[in-house]
Amino acid sequence: CACYSFGDTKSNKYFKNDKKIDLTFQIQSNFIIVVHPGSRTLCIGRATDTLPVTVPHVIARRHKQSGQPRYEDPWLLREGLNKSESNEQRQNGLKMVDQAIWSKKMSNGVRRTPVSAEQARAYNCQIRPAVLDSSSRVKWTNTSHHPPHLVGEEALHVNPSDCYNIHWPVVRGQLNVHSGPGGSLTAVLADLETIWSHIIQKHLEIPLKDLKYYRCILLVPDIYNRQHIKEVVNMLLLNMGFSAIIVHQESVCATFGSGLSSACVVDVGDQKTSLCCVEDGVSHRNSRLCLAYGGSDVTRTFLWLLQRAGFPYRDCQLSSRLDCQLLQHLKETFCHLNQDISGLQDHEFQTRFPEGPALLYQIRLGDEKLQAPMGLFYPTTFGIVGQKMTLLQYRSQGDSEDPHDEHYLLATQSKQDQSSKSAADRKALSRPGGALDGDMSGQVGSGDISDLPRGCGSIGIGGAQGEMELGPAQAECLIGAGDMEEPLSAHLSRKTAIMSQFESKALGLDKAILHSIDCCASDETKRKMYSSILVVGGGLMFHGAQEFLLHRIINKMPPSFRRLVDNVEVITRPKDMDPRLISWKGGAVLACLDTTQEMWIHQGEWQRFGVRMLRERAAFVW
């Protein structure tokens, strides 16, 4: 990133051909910390760092009273797995996966021969582990000095018998607010502050008292909870003491980090998959979609498939942190999306747990290695029942600190429309022929927006940045053109019913990409998105994923676009970078853009104006 302008002073203007070298940019960027809080991993570092510090986003807090019941946030377990329909749904999903595997030919033109779990089971059930070493050389975290909290890897290796609660403060991209211990918004924010402060002090070696000299760039999900973002910004500026902050969306930062001007960004994380079309640094609000599944669901499904095939490590429990880590490792080692790899294959893996021996297991696997990651395309395989699986961006419910929000803008827009319509009516009636011969352009008010067809679900208010919709914009893509005479109440109830039905469905990854692109306003934008599908995050890092996804997109895209799009391209490793770090890297790039100067929210401004500053300064419509 070549940057020649940075800082608060008007004199900080540098040009490429300048012979003088000014170090202001380097100094300024070195004092900017980029924070990307994921559900499982926290990425944090200076904007000048080549790579961020990555740690498990988890904290262990010591019990305040003896005899207090132990509590632990689940890792791979989640709501909706133990319903009566769950197993039937898994089996149906697996049938669809097997059908898809059989229907796609291998590169040599031959169809795959299916391998049943029973073929591997007979071998695996007779396997007994070999002892590699009487000691695993792995130890529990030392808590003899009774630390009040432990962070990251230390928290993961706390002995379950110790008096600590384990909390993951972010779940599926949102703050993990729940009714259990440590689940209040105040407690979750305290966990975030403790984790981030610990990493800044220990890994970045910055004393907390010096944060007043630093600025922060915070990456947030494309579909965000406004109240939560407000509280996190409050915590960073007022509690931790950063001097200024920029809040930006993960998808836009992903395009910055990969060097693309426009892309359909597909972020497959550990617990959620978010999609958004980004064009010239602007996230298209209508195209935002968040799927409530990710890499951890693939991991859990892989265990189910392993157990069907007689998994030789028979004590594996989804409630155990160490077993979850082992399963994550097995998924990353064995799973793939390459259909040319077929038949039964022998593998081995080790288990090393505290207070036990190091064991070596043999295992024979067939299609399980391909079936598990294909769950991302057939999410019924995950067996999740009765949960909201697709999240959309809803309009703000309003904030008392922000009186001039989009509700105010919509109300004033409506009044302007009504007054202009009245003036047009009077003008038309004063002419022969009345309104029939008059200008009809003034007759469509903001109330008609929700009856417009696909791609027209947003009103421009305040120029290019205005994207105010009457409810979720995606609803217009689902409903299409409505009856112009339909009463508003009937239309809203119909819209709510369709939205509810849509959100309860688990869209496969390929279908979600097509839906996101289809919600773009113009064919030219859609063409751009098909030619640049950027996959980031760690949930789709399987061998053969790029070719597999490309094949499915080409086969399912509308025939009209197959003729229009020169080439469909899926990008999984731009510039050979780790896809898990691309959004963080984009935040670091953002730190050195000239336009960044207009986006900083300073501590004093936040204290005075609060959340209104996000509406004024955020690079996206708040």
C-alpha cells in the first residue's frame, strides 16, 4: 500500500515524487491497532505488522465463591441438535450429499464408486491404540497462584476440576449475550475488555496507560447489532482509553486486503458464513446475508460420520475442550472437496492429553472426508432444527441518543414527497385534462417502495450513501412486485411471513452466493460479482474447494448470465495470503488510505455526541 498522506495536521501531504522523506506516516501507522474479533479467533496487531497476533477468543474466570457451580460456554455443541427430527434431517441431508457426489464425474470422466461406512467400520472397530509414550508431555494450565482470569490457549487448557468458568464472548459473529452465568451484556463487554487488554499488554507490549497515544480500527460484521457496536466502541474509547476509532465492515476490509475493487465476499467463519457484494469500497446493503453455520458445524458433522465408520477413539466427547481441538485438527488434516480422491484410505492420528499417555490410532476412511465439508452446500446434514438459520439486516429500531436517525429521515422524506405530490396535483388539476395529462413522476411516494420489484428496495436519501429501506431490503427480492392496491397492513404481514419462512431455511453456500448476487441492482454489478467471488475466513480451507465451488456456481447461475459473464472466478487465496487474515490485513490497509482521515471518531467527540458520530463518520450507512 503506497500512502503519502496521513495524520491530523493539514500540512501532512506527501507526494510520490517528493525527494524529502517524512516519517509521519510510519509513526502514525505504528500507533494504530487493528482489531478483528472472530467467534473463535481474535486477530489483533499494529497496522504496520506483517501478520497479526491470533489467539483463541476465550477467557477463563475464577469463581468468586467456593462451591460455585462450574459453567462453560459450548464449543461445538449448539441449540437445535437434540430435537426429535434432528437425526432424520441429518440422514436426509447425507442422502442429498451422496447423490451430489455420485452425479458429478471425476476428471477422468468416470463416476465415483460410493464407499459405505460399513466397509470402513469393520476395520476400525477392531483397532486398539498403540502407546507412543507413557507421558503425553501436555499439562493443564498452572492455576496454583489463583489468577483471576486466563486468556487464549491458557484458558483452553484449564483443568475442568479447577474453579473457573469458560466464556466465549462472541458467538456466530455477535456478542454472546445469554441467560446463563456471565451472559449479561455488561459481563460480555468486560470479557472482551479483559481479553483485548491482556493481548495488547502481553503480545503487543503496549502498556494500557499508553493507549491514549493509540488509535483503533475495529472490524465489525456486515450484519451487525447496532446496540452492541455502540457498547464496544464505548468500551474501546472510554474504558480502554484509545484516542480515536474507525469502525468498518469485514467484507469491505476483505476487498482492501485482497487488492480487489469489487467482489462478492463470502466469509466462511467457524460459526457463521456471511455474504455481501462490495463495489468500490461500498457494501451493497440489499446483498447482505448471514448463514448461521460454519466450520464448527462441519467439525461436529465429521465426528458423526467418523462414529458411523467406527471411530477408534471411542471416548471422544463434544463437551470436552481438548476433544474439540482434536476434532478440529482431524477435520483440517483429512477433509477435502476433491472428488478425484476416492475409495478407502488408511490414516493415523495421535492423542496427547494431560495426565495420560501419548497414543497412536490407525483409522480407515472413505467418503466421510468429502461428505463432511459438503454439509456447507447441504446444511440439513448439520441436523439443526427449529433455529433461525438465515439472518438479514433489519432496519434500526431507533436510539434515543440519535434523534436524526433513518426513522427521522424517512418521516421527513415522506413529508417532502407528500408536499411535492400535492403541488403536482394542484398543478395538474389547473391544466386541461387534469392529472391524466400531468407529470406522473411525483405520484410515487416512499410508501410505494416496498411494492417495487427486485433490486429496487432502497430509497436514495442523501446521495449515494443513502440506503434506507422500509424493512429488510431482501424482502423485496423475495416478494417481487406486489399488488399496488394491497393495504399496507396486509402487505406488511405477508412480508413478515415470507421473511420468517426465508430465515428458517438453511440455504446452501452456493445458493446463498447466487441469492446475494441476484439482490444487486444492475446486471452490470451482477456481472462484476460473478467474475470476482472472494472466499475468506477459515471455514472453507479444504483441498479442492476453489474448483468445487466454481463448478457449482457455474452450474446453478441463471442461463442469461452464462452468456453475459466472460468468466466466473472464485478466489480463495489472493496474493497467496492466509484467507483467515485477509480482513485484518484490509483493516491495516485502511489505516494508510488518504480518505481515512474523514472517518476517525475521536474520544472527545464520542463523549459529547455519542452514537451520532457513527452515523456521521462510518463509511457505511449506520
